[in-house]
Amino acid sequence: MGLLQAGIGALSGVLADQWREYFYCDSMPENVLMTKGVKRTGSRNANTKGEDNIITNGSIIAVNEGQCMMIVEQGAIVEFSAQAGDFVWDNSTEPSIFYGNLSDNLKSTWEILKKRFTFGANPAKDQRIYYFNTKEIIGNKYGTANPVPFRVVYNNIGAGLELEVSVKCFGEYSYKITNPMLFYKNVCGNVSQDYTRDQLDSQLKSEFLTALQPAFARISALGIRYSALPGHTMELAQAMNEVLSGKWGATRGLAIVAVGVNSVTASAEDEATIKELQKSAVFRNTN
């Protein structure tokens, strides 16, 4: 059981007269991360008595840009496509995968998760088509309720001085689903309709804020001052991905795309200390 590109299937003439249903997903709202595919029965060879969770041999499955499609049988992932286009469901072929624009680590995940079924002439008892939103999920606000430590290094003061200050940071971040197989397996699972971002946002925000401190340590090691963070958002996004790679990347199939910094401020006491150190550095350089 596998997928064939619709043009190839039609040219062969073998499956052209067997098309039964048409599965598709309309444009997904930005708040929907995964949804169940909709079956639209056409006038040609319409199968009006088919089961909801059965894919008839020869059915067409459409995948739009910004989406990827997954077929699940009895709870196990058996087919996957991140490539836009129309595909024919052919239960006589081996499982396949169309990568599209997603990362190559899908290949290793597919080898681990895939499971070949041999039902012979009998269909599986439960077949579901899910669509995943692979567009950038923007507008996730964050803010540190409590100050976060940030280490400032002054190399021009004597043999060098390290000062730990407490900063508050506010802004927005965006993320995207980079490995839908892991997202399905470890996050959403079977759903009847939609899996929306609000079901996950609270947990992601908590983990994001927790990761800020080690990410700030990596930024500081690059010699970037906290006051310059708004101009180094790419480095901050990379640092956040490195910190969250195990939890978000390897477990949930998510990745940080961008981190925006609206404001970052230190406490009044720390600001006063920094100014004194800067004055000391100026006097030392003039003597």
C-alpha cells in the first residue's frame, strides 16, 4: 500500500477508472497545527457507501503547499508526503515517502516508525488521513516575569572582569513543525478534527522561558552585550534551538524559526554598576 503521483497513475490507465474518493484539506488557519482530512465524493465512480475511516483503492489524496499529509492505519504511520500535488492511493504497492521541503531527518524517522501491513484483499479496519501545518507559526509572545541572569564580560578592564546582571526580556518568537512524524507520535496522536496551537502554547512558553538562561549564557560567550540583543536575534534563535533541541526537536519535531526582542533591560542597580565600570575603563585608557 503506497502513494503514486496522480499524473503517473492516470497515464498508466490502471488506476484511472478506480478513483473512488478525493481527500483534501482546505487552507489551514494559523491556529491549527493538525487536522483530519476531508473526504469529498465525486460524481465519477462515486462510492457513497464507503466507511469514513477507509481509503478506497484508487482514491486521490491532495496535498497543498505549506502542508504535509500522513496516513495512519490502526494507529501506526504507514504513508507520508510533504510534497504538494495529487497522489493516488494504491494498496498493491510498497509504502513510500515524499519529502517535499522538509528536512532529511525524516528519512531516519520514517525507517524507525514505518510498518508494513499485509491485509491481502481486506482493507484495514481504520485508516485516517491527517494534514499538518508546516508554515511558520508566528506571534508567540514571551516575557520574563522574573529577571534572568546574563553575564557581561569586560576584557578592557585590567585582566578582564565578568559581571552577572539580571535582565528582563520581552518579545515574540515563531516556530514550525519540522518533523510531523514525531509531532504525531509524541504530541497530538489521533484526533477527530483539529489539534490547535492553544493546546500546546502554555507548555512551549514555559519551556521557552526556562531555556532563556542557558541561551543567554551562549550569547554572552559570543561577546554580545545584553543591550545589543535586539540586533542579534539570529544568534539568539540559534542558541534557543541548541538548548531546546532535545525536547522540541528530537521529541516533538519542532524548531524555533525566529526570536524577536522588543525590549531588554537590567535592574537600576546593575545599570549603575555597569556605568561605574565603564567610567573606570575610560579613566584607565586615558592614563
